[in-house]
Amino acid sequence: MRVALDAARAAAQAGEVPVGAVVMQGDRQVAVAANAPRALRDPTAHAEIRVIREAAAKLGRERLEDCDLWVTLEPCAMCAGAIAHARIARIYYGAPDPKGGAVEHGPRFFAQPTCHHRPEVYSGIGEGEAGALLREFFALRR
């Protein structure tokens, strides 16, 4: 989670919402990414989408069933869909997102009967630091 938090800090310094993500294959770090919708002018450039794309490209396959995703914020519905399609084995996330999250809040994507893949989910890892980054980022913009 430390690497994901560093990526989130870099995103904040670039003016992006501070979310960072890492894909791990066992003990091997496959990919790291941060939010970049503004910089890339791409509304789908969330950290999770970017890191999944990078990991799939590096591993040369679209299914990442032997990989874990570490992310600083609870994934939204778009990212949860990508996680399911990528067949990510486990998700570890930091801060909950009651407004935009889709794992343990909102639509609870992986609990839906139409969801074809359900990763193991572990929440609250680095929650304090991840939440503080987000609160500080938005406080400076209000």
C-alpha cells in the first residue's frame, strides 16, 4: 500500500484526485498508476483502470487471475467492472467511498448476481493516510 500511497501523492501534486494503485503478482510489483483524467483528458483514466491496462500489457494477457490490486480508495462502479473483467484475485483498498464507491457502498458491484467474477476484498488498509490525502486535497480546493 505504501507504493499506492506514493502514487496518490504524486497525483495530488499534479492536480489530480489523489488515488494510486498497484498490481502485484505474488511478491512482484507488476504495475503502478495514479489518477490522471485531467492530464490525459480521459474520464476513464482512474488509477485502477490505468494500472490494470499496464499490468495486462506487461504480462501479455487480459486476465490477471494470479494478481492482486492495491488501491488507496474504494473502487467506483467503472473500476469494479474492469476488476471483474480482468479477473483480479484480491483487492486491498484504503479509504471507503460512501458517495462513489461500488464495492462496499452504492451498488456493491461484486454482490450482484450478474457479476461474473468476485475477487476477495480487504478494506481499511492504509485507510487513515489515504483518507487524509483526499481530505487535504479537497480542503485546498474549497
